[in-house]
Amino acid sequence: MKQFFGMSRNGNLAEAVRGMDNPQFIMLFSNAAQFEEHVKSLEKMYPGVPSIGCIGMSYDTEIVENGVGITAFSGGIAAVANTLEQVSVMPVKYIDRLKQDVIKVNASARDTVCIDFCSGNDACALTTMHTVLRGSGIQLMGGTGDAGKVSANGRIYPDSVAYALIRNENGRVKTYKENIYHQLENYRFIASNTDREKYILGSLNGKPAKQVYQSILHVTDHEILTQTFKNPFGKINGDETCIISIKEVDGNSLACFRQVNDSDVLTLLELGDYKEIVKKTIETIRRDFPRRSAVFSVNCLFRYKLFSEHGYMHTYLQEMAGLGSHTGFVGYGEHYNNQFVNQSMTCAVFE
């Protein structure tokens, strides 16, 4: 298979697709003002080609912050794109679409991946999709777009998850997750006074969450929103730790970017040697896939901000480009199989 990336910093879709020949699957990353226009135009340019899209920044060796980016696959894939609607209420209502698409693409664990873009309520959407994908061992990666809407096959959908099943006809495919944080000392908390709908974390071990966070890290209310780049929370999920970013201060509570429930066990994390961790991720991918056709990734907005503040973002993209064709987008949350995480990188690697 082959991966194409095209972009236009001023939002010119014709410029972004220049040189894209016979795509079999397309992903669109647009700015908020032109999203609807880009979705319609793309479908007119490539009618019938499976596509999904969202609002967000994209990249290959450079970041497109406020224009349009296109990633496309061709030459040896089978793909289908669709949506599960009403993700905030009842996405399972549309689950037969995913079941039929798994059959349609002849999906298997070895050579098929699900890539998704979600408008919100990600945890519920992922749990719903996992009920189908786990039966075939199909891996998933993706992320959250902006403005509460996504696109699929030339239509815009609010309150939905757009997904694509892509089968690599020439080899394997595998997903990866990169975590650049580790546990800070031995801090462990039981969450309580949570609000699942508003992603509010009220108390930790019976004390106000804001007070606990500030007493450990010695930061002011204003500094909490930047301190989360270095010290997010972690939710223990079996052998995995899912990263939870702080969105804002809400009285004595903390509003997060993903749901926290009463009785969840949380830890406090700290930033590790991210440059060395990135190198190890690249080494792992090289070892697992000596031959690579494409790498598609989702990097968290907070990782983008952290790397940019430290002057590392350009270097990071150059290092990932050493794997070959690498493209992706900047998400507001990352998906890895049935996990919804923050401040992470997830990717799919195609042989």
C-alpha cells in the first residue's frame, strides 16, 4: 500500500489533493470555518471513495495548524467508512453498521485496523465499538476532533463517531500507544464526588481534588492548567495506565478531558525523558516491522503544546519520518482499542 499526504496552509483543498492518484480511502483534517465546504468538495472530487474527516491540525514532517490536510491510502487496501450516531445517547443503536462492515471488508486481526474520529463521549463510543471488534481481534486507534462533529462519505454528522475499517492486502497492521509519563512517587487516590457528564473530579481520598493537587505540586489555581502538561493523573486499568488531563478548575474540583467515576483508582504522573521514550517507540516499530508501508498517528494537543514549548515538535516529526511515510493529526483525546486516553500518541503501522 501507499500513503499520501497533501496540505494547504490557506485551506485550498485543490492544492492539498494535488498529486493524489486513485485513492482507495481518504482522511480529511480541516479548519472549523471551511469544514463543511471541504467535506462536500472532497466528495465531488472523489465520489464513492470511502472517507472520514474531522476538524483539527494535521502533519507529516510539518504541522498544518489552520488550513487543510489530506491523508489517503491506495494500492493494496480494502476499506469501508461509516458512522455510529447519537454517541452521547445510544451509539449501540447503530452497531449493526459496524457488524456488516466487518463482514464487507473481510476483516481479520492480522491485517485490519479500525481508525475512528469521534465528536465526544469517546469512552461510550469505544466501549460500543469494542463489543464488535474484540470478537475478530481487530485493533483500533483514533482520536477526538473539534467542534462536536465529524464527517463520513461526504456527509457531516454531529454527535457521532466516524470510523473506517482498512484491510492491508499486502501484509500486517498493528496499533501502538506511547506514554511519556510514569508514576510520581507512591501517590494513589480513590476518586469521589465525580460528575460523569461534566467529567468533574470532586474529591481524592475524601479531600477536595484541587487542594490535593496543589498541596503536592505547590501550584496556584492558574498554574494547574499548565502543570498538567508535566503532571496529569493516571487511571489504573489492569496493567495499563490511562492518562487523564486537567481541563480547568471548577471551584474546589477539577474538570478533566476524560471521564472519571466514583471509586476509580488514580495515580499522579510525572513527565519522563520523552526524547528517549520516542526513540524506544521508533526502535520497537522498526523491530516489529522491518518493512513499513505507512504509519498513521494521533498526537494529543497537549503533547503538541509540550513539544512545541520545548522546541522539539519539528525534531519529533523528523524522527518519526525516519520510519518512512508518517502522517497524522492532533487530537483532543486519543483512542487505543477500547481505551480513551489523554496526552498520548497512538498509531497504526502498516507492513
